[in-house]
Amino acid sequence: MDIERHQVLDKGCEVNATKLELMRERFLDQNAVQVCKLCKNAIDNAIATVCCDELLCASCICNWLNTHNTCPTCKAEMQASSLNHPGKIVSRMISNLSIRCDFHKPALDGCPEVVALGRLKQHVEMCPFNPNTTRKEKPIRAVRPSSTVSEVCAASPSKLQGDVAGSLTTRMVSGRMVDGRLEVKTAGERRGHAKVLQVIPTALVPSTDASSSTLKRREAEMVRHAETISGGSDGARVQLIAGLRKLSAAAQETLLQAAGLRPSAIAPGTALALKADLRLPWSQLRKLRQWLKVFGVKLESEHTMREFIATALPSYTAIELPMTKRNGDVSMTAMVHFPDLVAVTMHFLDVLHESQRMTWHSGVIPESEVWLKIGGDHGGGNFKLSIQIANTANPNATNNTIPICIFKEKDTPANLETALGQYRPQLEKLQQSLWRGKSIKVYLFGDYEFQAVNYGISGSSGVRPCIHCHTTKKDMARVAGDRPSKDREPRTLATLSTNHAEFVEAGAQLSQAKLHNNVIRHCTLPVPIRNAITPVLHLDLGIFTWMFEALLKELSHLDVLLAAGCDRTETDSAVFAKLCDLNKDLLAVQVQVTNSAHELHTVHQQLQFVALHFQQQGQGPDVLALLRNLQQLHATVQARHQEHVAQQAHIQQEISKVSGSKDFTGPCVASVEPVLQQHKIERQVYHGGAFIGNHVHRALKPTVVTAITHSHIPVVAERRAELSQEANAIAKRYDGLMKAYAECRDVFSSCSAVDDAELQGLQENIGVFLDMCRKCIVQRGLGHITPKLHLLEEHTVPPMREFRVGLGLLAEQGAESLHSSMNTLDVLYKNIPGSLARLKTVADQHLLTTTKEASTLKPVPQKRKADEQRPTTSQQ
């Protein structure tokens, strides 16, 4: 048995020796071959023994330990748990050994492939020379390992296929590529062509889920491949265009929109937003459509856009109504309006909601309420009643100001009743309505005159001119605490109705209006008086103009004194005293002229109101008697006003004789104008020289106030030094007065939320300012406390305390800016024949700015760089 066993072992050793020798010949570096002592093959997945550090195949040692408990090399006891991995370096060295295929033969009909030992098993399974392979392709002619790429291609002129091509090119091409590219010279070389091999990585993550950096890298790869195929960047661009053109129109549109590129067609809503922003008439839009067509951009047809307007916007009704003119005549006047106020309000609330532009201003507006502003103003030859929704980020914006009614005539009581009387029941219904479960709270905005006419109060000429309470003009001059408490009781819609009924029952005699709290007409728009917002913008205009006029009166007095003494070596005390007396008389008469002018205006308005009522309802005896009474009163007031004007002219002539100067614009008064021009503060040539609204904001800046109030000091010092003390006193008074008002207006004119501390501070500052007004102006005979000053003193802080926000949020700024916008449109459409058609076109064009598309798609204006200068006239 032993002899037989040894013979078998010897025979096995000879076989293993022969196998080992053949295997070593297949390795390119035979000295680096690591052989397993169990299978006599190259080690596959090496494992090291602990006892003698011998490297063996993992499968071989595992099979050995199934039947043995000793090391196959040193015979020491061992178990599977005592085996170690040799480490990554040793494993990599073994795996990277280069070896020829199992089917390698010295002749060229064998497999020429040389692979890494770690890939040998995979290669053998797929080798085309393996008789057991499942591939049926005919193997290509063998090529020596040292063959060039050209030789490999020449060995098989046909297309290299499958894994055979991969196995051949991977070994020889990978080391010759530069930046993943290798140019291959093939048979096409004779025609000036060549093939390029490029590496195309396989995507582990689809582009839909890839990061931005991955998308950027893949885009660069695709561009590189496209440039190779198309012959450069220009060719790749042409190829891309050709591919896009093969897509359908719908596919092109989808692709461009998904890429965020300019669409090839502009939707109707977007086109209308463009039309509204650029203020383009339909004729200009047709020209724009032709230009866009040249560049492949389609603008929807005018028919489609007009249909969109008809479905997306409410339509104005255009009519003509009898209205009174300035001279009292009655004629038919063009008017456009929305007949259904409730439906229009609900529509625009829905538009804001759908475009997600509704806001409640961080809790200023309760979540259960929607605040709606309604008000009117006259400007640009038209009266405009408009609404604004306060639940927006910019409630005073022009595109949030929706005209409800526009007519081309003055806003007299008669005309307002004719045009706006239709909204009286609708407004009552609106205030009881709900929008998406939220109540609608209505506020009235507008200047003092509009609010007074709306509530039927006689205005500033009346004994009780205040809109909110029954305080008399005489009591307005007193400090608030010294006024009768009864007169400070608030007006309500109920008290207005009662006072008006009593006034009518008493014969509607305008001279007796004070007995009925100066309520001479019924209310037009029944908004609760507590919701009538103090007119912030007109408060600014009125109060600043009042202070400025008082300053000019004082400077005019200085000019008279300068003229009286500039040519004399000694001051004539008698002349000086007479000029002072004349100046005081002039100031008193000027106040009388102003008051009689207001009274005449009120009587004229009431006369027009009754005259229109007389024509519409017939010649009743009561109406005829009232009309005759008003005509007599109008003649009386007009005569009194003319008398005051004559007195003013007489006093001015006396001052001219005494002073020797006919020019009442002396150097002190003239010194103010350059300051106004320097700071771009303009006064209107009409409306009594009132300032432009936003210019008051500039004029009330501290530095500008100081420049205005101190402009006369150098003039007086140069011409008559002894008057410098008086000049400095004037500058000090008005500098403090204007700055005190500016400190108040910064708080009450804001749109921000206010707390109790701010309201308390505002109330104190207003009290300080009114005390200064009484001391600096009223007590010096330069003016009296006007209704606007009374509104500031008594009716500014209470609504702010109730609403917890500055009055700028609910005031009239938006209606004022509407004038400028519609005046521009009126110029653009001036060629449309007929005032009614032109008025409707202008109103329709403005309405386009209120659409969802116009509000959300309008480009944000780009600010000019700080260092960028406007071109000069010569450069232009």
C-alpha cells in the first residue's frame, strides 16, 4: 500500500510540476509569480497563515481545513480563525500580475490577450477561443501584444464587435489617450478623415436627480463630444439648431419654457401687461407685433387680446349726464362708471387673492376683515372716484387704484350728487357683505373739501366747519381743553341726517345753517364718519402753505421797513410807525378777503345744487323760493367780498406812497425763491400758489427748513443792520415752527404700525406745534387756526389709536398719483374723436394696469449706478 501510495504521489508531483511550469510561462514576469502550494496554480484571493506566513488560495485553504487541523506547509496546528488577509498592497500586487489567456498558443491562432491575474477568470469565461463559450461570433485574427492600434484595426477591417473590441482596445488605447481622446488613423485616412476614440462615462445617477455641479460637468462632456462629431463649436451649434427644428412646434414651446428661455409666443395676459406698462395704443401694438414677428416671436392677435379683456376685466359704462359748469350753466357731460360697485369690488378682491398679493400687514388688519378705501379728487380736468384695497403690500400704488366713476367737470355738490348718488345704496350693501367669510370695512379718503361736500357740511366758511365734531371756528383758536365739551361730541351719520332734516324743515336758509351744525345737504357716500381718514397729503399742503404764507407776510413787512429807511440817513419815526400800522391793517383785510371768498364759494355751490334740483324735479314753490333766496344771498356775499378786495388794494396803494416803492416783492421775499429752486420745490401758478404734494416732503427736511427761514438774514444785514435783530427773530420762530410740524408728520403720515408710546409722543408734539402756531402766527395777526389745523390737533391721533397704524396706509396719496397717470394716457389718446369715447379709452387703458399679469410680470426698474452720470446736453 505504501509503495502504491508513493507512486501516486510521485505521479501527482510530476503533473503539478508540469502544470506549474506551463503556468509560469504564461506570466510576463515569471519571477513575480506567487503559486499556491495546494493547487499549484497562481494564487487567487490570497490568504496568509499565521504560523509561517505562507500565501495560499482562500478556497484551497478552506477546503484543506475541512479535513485537517494542521498547516499544509509547516504542519503546525491551526484553525480557520487563525488565518489573516495579507493586506491591500500584497493583494493588489498579485491581482495586477500580467498573464496570458488560458487559451494562449505560440502560434497566431491562439488568444493573444494578456490580462491582469484578477481579471483572468472573467476573461476566460468570455474568451472567443474558449470552446465552452456561449458567444458565436467568429474570432478575429490574433494580433501580437506589441501590435499598434493601426495593426489591430487592419487585422479585422470589419467593425470591431462586442467585448472582443473592448478587450483589445482597453489594453492598448488607455495608455495613449490624452484628455480622454485618441485619434485613430484608419482606411479613411486616404480621404482626409480620421476616427477619434473618446471615453464616455456611465451615469450612476440620472440627470433628473443629479446635482448642479454634476449637470455642469455632463454638459461640458456633451459639448466636447458634439464638437468632435460636428467639427468644432460652430458645427455643434448648427447641429443643435437642426435637431431643434425637427421637433414639433408644441415640443419646441415646451422645451423653451422648461429651459426658462424666451417663449416663442406671448400669452394674451402677458401681452396686455406689456401694453399697460408701455402705455401702447392698439395702433402701436400692431406695429410691435410686426417687429416681433421678424424675430420669430408671436404676439397674440388683437381679437384674442380684446376677448381676454372682456373676460378678465369688468367693463365701464359710458354715458352723458347733465352737470353744472363754473358759470352755473347746465350741459351734458361725459362720464364713465361701473354701475355695480359690489360686483367690481368682489372681482378685484378675487384678483388679489388669486395672484397671492393679499396681506394683513403683520396683524394691523384683523384676519377677519378686508379694508376697502373709497374716495375722490379732481385733477387734470376730471373728477375721479376710485377704490383701493388696503390688504396689499402697496395700497397707495397706482395699479391698486381702480377708478369707479370719472366725469369731465368740477366736483361741485350738484355734480357729485348727480354722478355718485347711484352708489349710496350700493355702499350700504357692500358694508354688510362678506368676501370669503371676511367682513368688508370701508374707509373714506380725500381732501377736506371733498369730505365736507360728501357729508353735506358747508365747508370752511361755515361756523362749524369740522367734519368730525361740532367745534366752531372761534373755539378752534382756543386750546383743546378750553373748548365746550358739547361741541366736541363726534358727528355721526345719524346726526347728519337729523341736522339736514331740520335744516330743510326750517326753509333751507343758508344764512341759518349754523343753527343746524352747518349740515346743508344729505350725505352722498354713507361711510361712517369715524372711518373718514384725515387727509394726510392735503394736511401737509395746507399747513405748510399756511406757515410759508405767514413767513412771507413777515418778510414783506421787513421789505417795507427796508424801503422806508434805505435812502435816509436817519429813520423817520412817524413814517416807520405809519408803515407798521398799514401793514397790520393789510394783514387783517387779507384775512377778511380769504373768509369772504370761502363764503362766496359755498353760496355759489349751493346755488348750483338747488338750480340743478330745480331743473330735474320741476318748478315747485319751495324750490323757487329757495332759489330766489340763494340768489339774493349770493349777491350780498359777492358785494361784501368785492368791498374787502377794494380795501386790500387801497391799503397796498397807501403803503406804496409812504414807502416810495411799488414793488411789493422786496429783497427779503425774493431771497426765498432761489432756495426753493435749489432744492427743486415748486409752487403751482394756480390754486393760490399751493405747493406740489411730494415737494412739501423735501421742504420739511431740517436743512431745507433752515435754508428757507434764514435766507433773508444776509439781505437785511447788508441793507439795514439795525433790523438784523428782527430778521433773526423771524428766522428763529419759523425754523422752530416748521421743524416741529415735520417731527409730527413723520409719525402720522407713515404706513407703519404704531404703539402707545409713539401715540403719546405724537399727541404731545402736536400740542407743542399748535401752541407755537397760536403764539407765532395767530396772536400776531398773520392768520387763524384753519380746519386743517383743527383736524391735526383733534382728529389725527384718535383714529391712529383705533387702527394702530399711521394714516398713510389709508390716506389719499394713491388718488393723487392717479391724476398723473391718466393725464399721460389722455395725451396719448387725444386723437380719438369725441370726449366720451376718449374718456372710456383712457379708463380702459388704466384698468389694464390692475390685472394680475400687469402687477406680477412688470419688470423691476434697475437703479443707476452711483458713479454713473447722466449725459450732458452737449453729449446728447
